[in-house]
Amino acid sequence: MQTSPNNEPEFLEEEEQEMFEHFRFEVDPGQEPLRIDKYMTAHMEHTSRHRVQCAIKEGFVQVGDKTVKANYIVRPGDIIRFVMPYRRRGVEIKPQEIALNIVYEDEDVLVLNKPAGMVVHPGHGHYEGTLVNALAFHLGISQGPDGEDERMGVLVHRIDKDTSGLLAVAKNDDAQMSLARQFFDHSIERRYVAIVWGDLKEDEGTVDANLMRDPSDRLRFCTTDDPEKGKRAVTHWRVLERLGYVTLVECKLETGRTHQIRVHMSSIGHPIFGDERYGGTEIRQGTIYAKYKQFIHNCFEICPRQALHAKTLGFVHPRTRQFLQFDSEIPSDMSALLEKWRKYVN
């Protein structure tokens, strides 16, 4: 038997809709015929048969390149893969008592409003003080880096450190597998609000452009016209309020690629205000006068991060199968920035 966990790279900040291998099993030559759910339970420490069955039910277990059912009989030489649409942790989870802004909670799911500046997952220089550390304390979970029970995979999606907004948390196996499948199938409703540079010509539009890593900067992404490169990404946007040299827009995600909204809006000439990585901290529109430059400087001090907020989140509840939708208020720093621009325009 062989296992091969994937470690999370430094540059991953948001969710990506693709499958990541968590475990791989090569069935021994002398293995007797056995149901795959029983085989995996026997070979994965601290993991229940129920969890394995949940993963199989949602299509996260493959033999070769094909998904299988729980009654599949393993055979010598089979390559069994347990894949999920997020990377395995690879770091120790330390519970920390950190305040959480919980919007909704029941026995299966939890929805919270993440503040800007909070890192979601431990790693790459942020091993404490993250949202997952706070959730570990709230849920009473502690786990080492090599634990095979991926209960701390409760967060099946993520948003950037300096993006605020709503996140869904799974509290048990069934909920985790159900939400992971919904995110992978793009059936989750996600709407963001952003303040972008410039006055968009149309009232609404769609950016459909593949995203790939920027060859000159591994921390950035860029669009590409080459259909063989990158991954398809689709963002639908509409204007909410025009404020002269900036615009408040709503962005609806059809896919969920890393930095998707930030890259897409920048690619059409309207980077998110304050987004240093994608040109949002440059004065893109306006006058040449010193008074205007000082005004922009003051704006950056009011909201010293990309003006992007995950405002709306909707999904089918794993147990009741009812569609739940949550909406959050625009945070105070973005609200103050909007008010400053409204006064400037008027």
C-alpha cells in the first residue's frame, strides 16, 4: 500500500475547481476480493467507514480514472485514489480562541463572515491566528499534520486574506462531501461586491477568459487566449453604482479560480481599487492635480486592501436539501470608501 498526500503550495490563496489527490492505494498482489469501502476503511487510520461511503457516494473515489460505487470489488493491482476539490492540509492544526462572526449554525453547517486581514488556512508563514485555528477551537478539534481523518477539511472553499465575506463550513462527513460536490459542480451561488477603477461602458457584462499563472510572477495570475493553457474562468458583472472615477460592481462567479475576480476585472481595464497585486494601487483615472492625488491617498488609508467582499452565499443544505442563502453587509472600510467617493462626486 502507498499513500501520497499533496502539500499546499505557497501561492494558493483561493479555491480552485479541480480534483486534488489526498490518498493513493495500490492493492497488494495477494489481496482477497473485498468491497472498496471495506478496503479503504481498513487501510485509512482514524477514518470511519461512513466517511469513506460518503466520499464514494459523492464521486470522490476513483479506481484508475473512473469513479466507483461502494460495492466495487477491489482486485490485485488496482490503483485507488481518494480525491477532493481542495488540497490536503499538511500542517498541524492548533486550536486557538479567536472570535468568529458566525452568521448561521446548525448540526451540519456553519456560515461565518471573515474579516479582511485574516488568513484562512495555516501555512507559508501563517501557522497561527488563522480562521482554521479559530474553527478548531470552536468545534473542539485538534489534529497533527499527517492525520488521515480530514475533519479539518471543514472549509471546502476559501477567500483571500485581504478579501472579506462569507464562508461555509461543514461540521460532519456528510456535510463536507455534499458541499465539496456543490462547489466542484459550480452549483453554489456566490456574489461579490467590488469597487473598481474607472466607469464601465456597459451596465453589465461577462468575462470569459482562461486563467494561468503569470510566467514572470508565481504569485500572480493572468488571462490567456491559448485554449491549451490555463483553466476556464467565467465572471458575470453588473454595475451597482457609478462614482465618477470608480464604480461599485457586483460580480457573480460561475467558476471559482484563484484570484478570478481580481484578474478578470484587471484584464478589462478596471482593476479592483486598492489591489496592489493587479494594479489597483495606481491612480488609473482622475486628474493630475495634487489635491486629487491626496484624496486618493486618503482613500487608500481608509481601505488599505483590495475593495472586494464576498457578500452573498447560497447552497443546498446537506441534510434538509433546502436551498439556503445568506447575505452580509458591506464592511465598514469599504462603506467608508464608498461614502468618500460619493461626497467627492457630489
